[in-house]
Amino acid sequence: MTQKTHTLARSQAGALSPGRATLATLALAIGLTASQAAHAQASSVTLYGLLDLSLDWSHSGSQSTYRMLSGAQTGSRFGLKGSEEIGGGNRINFTLENGFNLNNGTASDSTSIFNRQAWVGASGRWGEVRFGRQNSPLYVPLEGKFDATGASTIASGLNSFATLSVRASNAIYYGTPDIAGFSAQAMLGLRDGTTTLRSGINNYHLTASYTRGPVDLGVGFQSVDSAMNASTLKAFFGGGSYDFGTVRLFAGFHHAQQSDGSVDKNVYTVSGAYRFNPASSLALVYSHLDDRTPAARNADHVGLMYAYWLSKQTWLYASGAVLLNKGRASYALAGSTTPGVAVAYSGADAQGIQIGVQHRF
């Protein structure tokens, strides 16, 4: 196309005066440059990442443990995301994302190149579709609505108590556009060669949200078969928050049940966040786990988290929590992607403190 344009400029120059020829050539060059710039803006690929590192102290019944952790607030990762405009307000999109451990440089999953996300899809005024490995709609978009920490660090009882499937491979996703504050998402995960071919479906996920002004509500459900169809996990989340200005209050409910009887529990959580100023906030969270199995492994959790933004991309955080196990319960204080230190014996309580930094690029 560039060669044809230049030929046309020379042809016109031969029929015009030198001054007019120069102007014509300049006009065509400007037009070509603008066209190339518009094309470049219509398609883009972005390298992005998140670095999360913290120092952790925990006491789990009879001993103290000191650790450096990656992903206490949010899992460390890097990835590529791209978007191409194809006309009519429609775009082709993709995301390739891999998790890693910032404290030692190892991959979160050594068997996978892009263990967190690997999908391609399209979006427009009609909504968005995706195909590939993806986060469950219950995980990042929904679970974070229900407590003042965004379900991060040991300050969130949901990290220690919730049972859900975080991601699905071979997944087909559809998300509606926002309609007067309402939106909904559905995702279906297909089986692959590593699972018993009883049917083509391994898992499904359904969520709905309403966000308008100070109100943010959400509800979601997922059903996930185990790899060999031995049992099925059903998980439900519901709740939301209301923003009063400097204070935002949250409430959430979670139910999880495994068909083999190993899991049957309700989790209740209430919390609040106080904003001192645009750069700092303090969150207080209380969560209770009601174990409905005969074991009655109940537990309570109280957490506190302070965050200070050094910039739009970097912030510091400090979290503390106490987890009270009842009877034979043995829950541990867990971060967003970091497992907790196992308690020394059933019924032992756990305490912990985390101080960390997170940077996004």
C-alpha cells in the first residue's frame, strides 16, 4: 500500500507545478502517517505484572515461624494482554498470565507456562466472550466484594475459611454489558483427556452483580466435579457493601458443600474500612465458620489490615490476625495465594503478622 501511494504522488507531481507538487506530496505523507498511527492505536500488546512480597510471623499453637512470602496480598505474576479493534466497536482480546514466587524466583506451577490465565476472546457493546484457561467469576470479581481487605492477606477470614475452585481450563465465558448497574457472568469448563469422559462438562459458574453509587452487591454459584468424578464441590457467595464516605461497610455469606460429605460449611463475614485520606486506609474484619459436618469444626477469625499508597502503582501493607479453632478444628492463617502454617494440634489457635509491599507495572 505504501508503494502505491508513493507512485501516485509522483504521477501527480508530474502534472503540477513544483510548489503544488510539494504540497500534494506533503499532504499524502501526512495522510499516510495518520493512517499508520490510527492502525497502531487500534491494536496493542501490553506487558504487565504485579510484585507482592512480605515478611510473615505466625504462632500456631506451640511454635513461632518466620517466613518471607510472595503473594500474601495478591499473587505475584507477569503477563501479556492484547486488544485489536476490528470495527463496529468490536475487539479481539487475549491474556497470557503466569504466576511466580518473588521470594525465590520459582514458578508457581513448574508444569505450566501460563498457569493463571491463557485465553482469547472478543468484546463489544453486546458483552464479552472468552475461551481458554480463566479465573472463575466467583474468584477475583466477586469474592473481593465481600470484605474490606478485598479478600487479601491473613486479615481476611475468607482466605482461611472459603472453599472454591479458583480457575478452570477449557473454559467458555460470557459476560453481559453493564445495564443500569446490573451485570452477569457465566462460565462453562469442559473436560479434557486427563478426566473421565462421563460427560463434556466439568464445571460451571454463574454470577450477578449490581454496582451503582455507594452500593455494590453480588451473588454467585459454582459447581465443580473432581477430576475423576469422585465428588462435586458446590460453592455459593452472596453479599456486598455500602460506602458512607470515609467508611465503607461490608457483609458476606459463603456456603461450600462437597458431595462426598467431607465439606459442608457456612461462613459469615462482616467488616469495615476507614479511609484516613486518599493514600491510607484501615480495615477490620470478623468471620465465623459454622461446620455442618458431624465433626463440628467451627472457628472464628479477627483480622486487621492497614494500607498506605506510596504512588498509584506501589503501596505498603501491614496485617494481623487471630484465628480461634474450636473442638477438633485445625484451620491455619492463609494469605491470598500463600498457605498458612499448620497448627501444632487440632483445636490450637493461630496468630500472625504480615508486613509487605506491592508494586504493579
